[in-house]
Amino acid sequence: MPLTLYNTMSRRKEELRPIDPRNVRMYVCGPTVYDFAHIGNARPVVVFDVLFRLLRREYGEAHVTYVRNITDVEDKINAAAKERGETIRDLTERTAKAFREDMAALGALPPTHEPRATEHIPQMIAMIATLIARGHAYEAEGHVLFQIATMKEYGRLSRRTLDEMIDGARVEVAPYKRDPGDFVLWKPSPPDLPGWESPWGRGRPGWHIECSAMSESLLGEHFDIHGGGLDLIFPHHENEIAQSLCAHEGRPFVDIWMHNGFLTVSGEKMSKSLGNFVTVHELLREWPGEVIRLALLSGHYREPLDFSAERLEQAKQMLDRFYRAIGEAAKTGTRLRHDDHEPAAVIAALTDDLNTPLALAGMHEALHALNASLQRAPEEAAEKAAMLRAGGALLGLLQQDPARWLKGEADDAAAIEDAIRRRNAARKAKDFALADRIRAELAGQGIVLEDKPGGKTEWRRA
């Protein structure tokens, strides 16, 4: 089944035809590490993690290279370090570590490479020198700027006119620019800010040149997929295209450009002033990472997604249903396999431009089949549970132990089991008032009881 992806450049779905099937290459713009990642930052991580998993399934784990960069030199970083009274290196190390931990909690696999911008300064300087030599960039008052007039197709990705791009980017109008739309490749750095020696004096790179240099260094001049959020189409990705094409004399750069849609919180754009600015770090205190991940996958990646407590609650209930069924299958006595194939409906949905809502519908079909087998043919339940887990693995879901998921941390398990024994004793003695009181007390702690045939009572966390 061919894998088709929506290409922002062509505005249509296209079949992925890897340049080299033995090394399918993808670059996704990563975080600027100056604070905890917010939930909007997490959406592209989760989206492209699903694509990474799908590519590994299609071409083999050893034949996919995924690069997600870390921007660790940028004005926001400088300002945050000064405000907090810590060194820039300490700030970026701490926030990069927090980012990795938070994304791992959401079930995201580590990328093949995670380059830091500060580790690729020589490559950036070399690319800038090439652009100057080829007449696409110029030096002015310690700055080096890309001259957009030398790039005939500038604006092709965003499909905006030059005036629209300048207005939308709120570009700095500086007297040393030949054109208001010319953008910075290199800028001077004062002694109190990070800087590197270059042919144009001590300075630091502009944001856009970083990704062009890092992608070339790790993936080559021409690679398969470049991803990021919708907000990166202009100016970031537009400028990446200009730099890379001009540095490589017009040779191909990226075959498929992919962008995920915007995220709102409870119907409004996320903003600290509105009080709805939510970090992943904060959410993880209240919700399991798998719940947050499923909530992010519940909408198609190209569409806007409204993130809310209701969406999280729905995701939690959905995962509970899946894990309960997998747990019941494990009780049939047939060992669960871990090598089964995914439900066909899940593969069909994901290979059609990562249609995760349709893939989740396929997962629900597999769940219904599992529940039916538990009733009519228990010997088939393990096979269907394995299929469900295999489909979940492609989505980064359902890989935990069902009992651990449903019961959570076991610190208070002994006390819960003791309360259940007291309740069962009360029921046997026909002291239903006490039995109901114990059930209500457990419910107040978020514990749900399920009375089974034969007098057995099972429990899980709500």
C-alpha cells in the first residue's frame, strides 16, 4: 500500500518515492530551548513521531534517518538567561533535558540525530560564504543578509506576494538592507552574548541558516521530507528553501514539505495573558502522557485542534476501554504475542496522509472484534489483542501493562485490596450499608469496582 502525504509545496497529496529506500530521510524543526515546551510545541513532535514509526515499518528501522534539531542560540534564550540570572549554557542544557523528558513521557521515540545549532557553526559560516560568493548574500555593517531579489521563486511555498510576506513577517526595516525583505544570515554579537569568529567579525547566526546547515550536514543536500508547524511556512521554511537552493545552485532540496495545523486551548489561541498557556510539564502532573498523546492524535494533523479537559477525559476513557479488553484477553490463559500484524484499517488510514482519526476508528473496530471473541471464542482473544497492540504501537499507544495502567502506581494497592475484602465480607453478612459505604469511600479516591461472577471483585482507577 503506497504511502501518500500532503505536500505543502504542491498543495496536494503525493506518493512518497524515497530518493534512497535504504535511507529515507526526514528533518523536523525542533524547539528553541529557553523554557518548558507548551502543548502546541508537542503537537509536531507527536505527529512526526507517528510518521517516523510508519516509515520504520515500511522501510525497516535501520533505513530511516530522522533529524530533529535543537535551537540553542537565539535572542529569546539570551533574554531568558539574563532574566533568570543563569548562564546561557546552563539554561539550554536544563531546558533541552526537560524537553526530551517531556516528549519521552508522551511516547515519542528519540530521533536518529538531535543536533544543536551551536555544534554546527562552522557549517553555517561555510554556507554563508558560499551564498556571498554566488551573489545571493552581501555584507553590511557587520551583518550578512540574503538578497531575496536573486531568488526568482522566493515565496513559492507560502504563495504570498513579496509585499504580503514583508507585512506578515513584520521584518526589521534597517538602513543597511538593500531590500526590506532581505533576511539576516549572520549578525554581530557584543561581548556579553554568545559569538563566534567569522570572516565578517565576531557574531552569531540568524535563525533560518541554522536548519539549512544542519539538514545538509546530516541528511545531504537533497532529502525526502521536511516537517514542522504551520507557523513555520513563512518566514522560516521559505527562507530555508532560498538559502539551500541558492547555495546548491538550484539542485533539489526537499521533496515533500509537511505542516501540522494550529492548536487552540478551550477554543482560544494559547496566551499567557488569557491564562490558558499550558506546558506539557504541567499537564503531566495531572494526566498520563499516553492520554495527552491520544488527545493530540484525535484530530487530523493538518486540521486545527482544540485542546481541552474534555478531549483529555475522552482520551482517558478510550484508553481504559482498550486496556481493559487487552487485560481480559490476558486472563484467557493464551499468551499474548508481540509479533502480530496491525489491523488493515489502521494501516490504510495511516498510509493515507497520516489519518489518525480514521486509524483510531480502525482501532475501535479491532476492539469490538476482541470484545466479541472474549464472549464467544476466548481462544481467539489473544490473537486479536496482539493485533490491537500492534496497531497501537504504530500510534505510540497501548504498550503498557494493562493492570498497571488500570490500577496505576501500586503504593496503596494493599489498602485498596483490604477495603475490597472488608466490603465483600459485609456483603456476605448482608450488611449492605457498610458495603455501600466502603464502595463510596473507594469511589471518592477514584477507585472503580467491578463485581464479577463467582463473588470476585476487580478494581481500577477512574
